[in-house]
Amino acid sequence: MPQTFRVIFEMDGEEVGVDVPEDRYILAAARDAGLDLPSMCEMGWCTTCAVWIICGRIDQSDSWRYYEADREAGFGLICTGKPLTDLRLRPGATRAMREFRRSKGLPAPRATGL
Ligand code: FES
């Protein structure tokens, strides 16, 4: 039996909790729970699904492009991220993550126009 973690999303002033098994992508579990969250590539590349990690840790080993600097700056890609702990996340970090990437000279896809 996989371990299940509690993931709290901070959404427009309200909090929504979702139980996510350790072997499941956070985005897929959140959508099953009824949350409407953006995505595009769903491969951990485009940053459309980026969140701020307020607390907790995410396994990003399935993400195409995810850097230690992203983790240190508190960004996560939930399309290909699995929980390693209980989490508190704030969606809507796409633009901030891309600006951060550019400031560090790291790839910052522009495909979605954000
Ligand atoms: S949807 Fe592209 S990185 Fe998550």
C-alpha cells in the first residue's frame, strides 16, 4: 500500500486539501478531486503547472527539466511531481518561475505566452 500525503492548495484565499498517494502525480490527484489547475506539456518542461512550495518536499525525478535552483527557490512542477511529505502549495507560479529561470540563465520556455 503506498503512503498517502495531505496536499493543501492555497487557492484564491481558500484552502483545498487533497490526499495524494506517494506514487501519484499531484496534478492528476488534484484534478480528480475537482481542482481546475493549468497544464500544458505534462512532462515537467513548460512550467505551466508551476506552484510555490510553501512547505514540504516534492519528488521531481520524473520531470524533464527541473533544477536544484528551482527547488532552492521554492518552485515545483506538479504535473510530474509526487509528494515526499505532506505539502502546502500555492498555484500560479508560472510567470515567477520563468522570470527566476531567466535570471539564472536557465531554460524558461515561452510556448504558452505567459
Ligand atoms: S505542464 Fe508543463 S511542466 Fe507541468
